[in-house]
Amino acid sequence: MKGLLGKKIGMTQIFTDAGEVVPVTVVEAGPCPVLACRTQEHNGYSALQLGFGKRKLKNISRGVRGHIADAGLNEHGPACVREIRLKADPEENVGDVLFADIFTADEFVDIVGVTKGRGFQGVIKRYRFAGGRASHGGDWTRRGGSIGCCVDPGKVYKGKKMPGQMGNVRRTVQNLKVVQVRKDENLLLIKGAIPGPNGRQIIICEAKKRPSPNLEKE
């Protein structure tokens, strides 16, 4: 199991040698310094604590500053710190730096990100309800309609689809294909779309599920 922290740059398209157009998302992957190593013996699980980006040390908590000092980052600290779970104890050491070339072309990855926030929305936009009629007598065109019941059970069940916050939730897109790896620019070109707006930080992990034969053919 391997992973990196990165940032979504945006979407574009590239052409294959056969002349086919492939829509890709450009991701800035790394460099990611290793801030801490978690092992089964000391922590009960295996993981790597990685950093990404730059941030002033005065804006970082003292607990994280200790990890930064162990990694040799004295001038600036990472803007993002996350742990990547591993199947076995890590071979890397504190202070090592991981780059985009840990992934290869034609490899499948899982992308974890936070979707775009849409603010407070009604049921028409949030859940695509049909709403009321727009003809004569329809005065509740963009409303959800009745939500209650009679005597039994006499309440509204939890989880009822109602107006509320839309978007801004953590989502994982699985089995996305890496089309190109540009080590010099620390870029990954990944086929398809990934969650979140441009500039949002994401987590890139090795695909946990085996891709289907149809994906492998593509």
C-alpha cells in the first residue's frame, strides 16, 4: 500500500498515439516529506505521516512542530499533514521525501477529496425532487411537500430527505487510471474527474479493489 498527498490543478485532455482523446485531471503529487512512521510494535498499526505544501512555522501547532523538527524542516512547515495507512511497517525513514514517481503509468489509484460546497439548498436542487405543478393552483412548485404522518408513527423519521447543507463532504473515487507520470514537474495525469474544486488538497492511494476487466481494457 502506498500513497501521496497532492493538490488538484484542473482538467484537460491529451491525445494517445492512436489519436484518441483522453480526459485527464492534473494533480500535483508531492514532494511529501515523511514526518513520522507508525509501526505495529509501537502504535498498533502501520502508517506514514506525510506533509505537503508550505506554511509558516508560527501558524503550526507545537505538537506538529516536533514532528517537523525531526524531519529536518526548520525553515517552513507543511500546509497539510495526513497519515497514509499501510499493510506492513513502512520501509521509509523520518526525513525521507516521496515524489510522484512512486506511481507508474497504467496503474489504478483511489482519490480521497472533499466535494465542492453548494451551501444551503432545497430538496429540488439537493435531491432532484419533482416539486409541485407549475399550472393553475400550484403554489408549492419548489417545495418538498408533506413530510409527516398521521397517528402512527406520529413523527418524522431520521434521515428524511429535507433541505440542508449540500456538498462539502469527504468522498473517495476508486479505480482511476494513471495516464502519465511527470516526475520533473511532480504531476500525475489521472483519467477522469476527482472530487473537489481546483486547488483543493487530496489524498492519492493505491487502489484497494482490483479493477474490473472492463477498466483494464480501457
